[in-house]
Amino acid sequence: MTESVEAHRAQPRAGVLLVNLGTPDAPTAPAIRRYLREFLSDRRIVDLPRALWWPILNGIILPLRPRRLAKSYASVWLEEGAPLLVHTRELAEGVARELVTAGLDGVPVFHAMRYGNPSIASAIAQAREQSVRRLVVIPLYPQYSGTTTASVMDGVFSALSAERWMPELRSVHAYHDDPAFIHALADSVQAHWLQHGRGDHLLMSFHGIPQRYFDAGDPYHCHCHKTARLLAEALALGEDDYSVCFQSRFGREPWLQPYADERIDALAARGVRQLDAICPGFAADCLETLEEMAQQYAEQFQAAGGKALRYVPALNAQPEHCATIAQLAARQLAGWQPTAIDSELIAERVQRLPTSGG
């Protein structure tokens, strides 16, 4: 009997795939160059004409930028590997435990990176080996953007294009206003305040995208502001108690504003001395949160006259975050995990249906 026939006879299962952005395999220039080549070749990320973009990417960025970034990555690298990968793996493990607790045992949870390793294709291969015929895809971006969520789905469909027997798919579009997500964010801020004291102001910083992407219809800007508003309401913050900004801009064209570095300088000039900062668009800590926000911007804030910028860590694999993602998965799994009672009810209904003869 061939392996394919055995696969056809296996009991089909439902599974969950969590996908994050990606990270180099090591904090070295060659590994960073491989990662950046894949990342910056995605048309969802950079939509410039290839004739214009390729000389910039291959002639300027890839030869020079990886060497500069190696030190930054090394400053946040964990013993177990890249922070983004470590926290995403732990989140997947936590979500699997939450699903078992909710009675959805037997649902495997996989994790992958849109760029780098483990790849989406490798995760889908694992799912196939475990007889997963129904797959819930959860891009780990609370706020939808074509540069993130849509790109993940591009990667999923690209990987599935090589499959003879594609699984049935469901996906989570966004969860920027999900009550459990907002509650988890608010609890993380309150825990930070309990441990360190409450600062003078809360900065909510999101990753930026080019302004023209938003002008073309990308809802990301609106999703970010709704997350910020709901989080402020959950924390009972007034309009002067918090700010929204966007970080990590790249290139010379306008990106979403206000820019984080300019906002930080303005807050210091206004007299804010203790500045708390959270990045609600990042499901797991990474270079942008641990090095850019917690290190670079903290130094900039002090240089501008502030006393301290204290970063509130991402939700990572905190229990409330695991429960939040598990709830998102459970909603999508509804109807895919029939119980014994469900099967009996279906059987009874079939018996009551009129026959087609006569």
C-alpha cells in the first residue's frame, strides 16, 4: 500500500497555524542579508517598479545594511535564539495548552515565519504529516495591513500551490478591537505600573507603513488608532495622558505620522520625565521593540531632557495572550471539531429526512 493511500485513510484533523513576520537565523551579516533579501523582495512590502528597486536593494541595502544591523540584533539575541522566534514558539505552545483546556484537544498548533525559518511551507508540511485537512491561519498582527496580514496569506497560498490535496482554510483577518486582546494589553500596562510606578505619559507606538499605502486603501492606520482608543478607555486615560505614534520608517517618502522619534522629543520638551511606552502592534518582542524602542528611543528621550523611557514588554507568551489567541482559533474551529453528541444529532436528522424514492 502506498504512502498516499495511507494518508487518504488517515482520520482528518483540524489544526492552527500562527505566523509572525520573521527573523534572521543568526545575528550575523550573512544571515541578516539572506533575511532582508527575502523580506524586501516581497511586493507587498516594497511596491516600487523592479527596475527601480533592484539596483537600490542589491547595490546599496544588501551590501551595507546587514553589517550595521548585526550589532543591533546581537544586543537583543537570546540564548535560545531570536526573541521573535522564541516568543512565537512559546506562544504556539501556550495556545495549544489553552485549546486542550477548552476541550479542543487533538488540535495541533504550528508556528511559522513569513520570512526566514521556520518557513510557512515547512509548517504546512508538518500539518500534512499529521493529517491536518482543515487549517486555521492566524497572522500574528492585531491590526490588518496589506504589508503584513495579506502578505502572510500570500505566503500560505504560495506554499499550498505545491500541494496535491490542499486543506480547507479559514483565517483571522484582524483582532485589533477584540475585547480579550484589549484586556490583555491593559493588564500588561497595569502590571508594569504596579511594578515600576506609573509614568507621566503613555506612548503607544505602532510600526509604520508608507503614507501612500494608507491613501490607497490600507486600513492599518485606522486599526491602530482604534486599538489605542480602546486601550486608553480600558486604562481610563484622558486625551493628554497618552499619545499614538509610528516607528521604524525606512527611506525618504512620507510614512504614517507622527513619527516616534519626533513625538518622543516633543514629549520631553513638554516636560514629561517618566515616559512609559508600549507597542500594541507587536504580538512578540523583536528588534523593533527591544532595540529600537527600549534602547535607541530610551537614549534619545534622555538626551532630549527626559529622565527615563520604560518599555512595557509585548504580550509574548503571557497566559492572557495565549488565551486570547486560543479564543480566536476556537471561533474559527467551530463546526470543524464535531463532538460525539453532534454526530448523534446529525445521524438522527439524516434518519428523519424523507427518502428520494417514490
